[in-house]
Amino acid sequence: MIYAANFKTNHTRQSTREYLGKLQAKLLLELNPNDKIYIFPPLTALDEYSSSDFTVGVQNAYPVEKGAFTGEVGLEQLAEFNINTILIGHSERRDILGESQEQIAKKFAFFKEQGFKIIYCIGESLEIREQGIESVMEHLISQFDGIDTTYENFMVAYEPIWAIGTGRTASVEEITQTHNELKKVVDRPLLYGGSVKGANIAQISAIENVNGVLVGGASLNPESFLELVLH
Ligand code: 13P
């Protein structure tokens, strides 16, 4: 299983260091060698963390090496911290920050070119979910426009928007059906995200085409994230 923690706009450099220290102490002894851990702290929390037990990536970056892009961070800045893992296409970036599919596809192409590991996020609104699986799949497939799904170093995170931060997880049936359909379209590891927590990880991780989880709220303290990872 893959366990990915998306801190979003939470934690500082100091609290991230403390968090990773706690994680490391426990993972060193108890991590299943088949499991893989990714941590996505905010950009200001990047530092020289090194561990064979987890990989630190970024939640976003601009698709450029360096240049005049006020407020953005490019390859040069990521390289300082040996970052080569990135989240692309999160619904919060699409919906709150206004990233278009075209911009997302450019970002994907750029970081693919650099050989980054990409966790590519897709997901539908409640309105679309209520129209049924055909509408859901049509929407999810449209989020692969311009994306090279043959890239060997990427994974997909399916995160229904209505399940993010709401405490309302998609049902086992919904996740099973959606992941089965997605697997036909893109044969890469599939993560589920949306209110994953200690209480539902056993059920979710047991679903056949769920290869991992992308966790927001329940990843914010090391104890609750470890509860997931070591369930
Ligand atoms: P929650 O786990 O808080 O629902 O967030 C999911 C998410 O958006 C991870 O990227």
C-alpha cells in the first residue's frame, strides 16, 4: 500500500521536522517493507530530511526551471532539497486556485520530462456523482486530457470532491466501481482520497483496485497518520 500525507496549508518547518522525527522512529521498527510513505508538507517546510522510510514531495510547483514568475517555485528551488515527487491536479488547485486542465497538462508534461514521480489527482463534484457512474467516468476521463497516461512514473489519486474534508467517505461500492472503471482507462497505481482515517482504512485498503490512500485531515498529526499506516 501507498500512504500519502497531504498537509495542504498546515504545519511549519519546525512542526514538520518534529512530525517526521516521530514518524521515522516508529516506521523504522514497524513499517511493512511493501508499504511506501509520501509526505507533502507546505513549500516553506522543505528542508534536508533524509530517510529511506518516507519520501518528501511538494504539493505544487511551477513548470519552469527558474525565471520571472513572481510567487512561484521552480525546479531550481526544488533541487536544493532533492525534491523529485509532486502532486498535480488537486481539486483545491483546480477549483480554488483556478488551474485549468490545459495548465495542469503543461505542468504534468514538464515534470514528466524531468522524471519526477507524479501523483495526479482527479475527482468529481457531488452534482456529477448524483448523475451516476457514467457521468462520473466521463468527467474523470476528461481530467486526463493532455496527460500522458503511459508515463511510467505516475500514480492516480481519485479524490471525490464531496468526500474531501467532509467526513463523508465514498462508499466501498462507489470506490470499487470507480477504481475498476479507472483501471481500464489507466493502468497505474490508484490511490483513493477523501476523509480517509483510522476508522475506515481497513475497509478502504481491502478494496482490490485501491493501491494506496491520499490523506489530508487524518495525516496532520503523526499519531493519526501512523494509525493508518500501521493498521
Ligand atoms: P481529507 O483527508 O481531509 O478529506 O483530504 C483529502 C485530500 O484532499 C488529500 O489530498
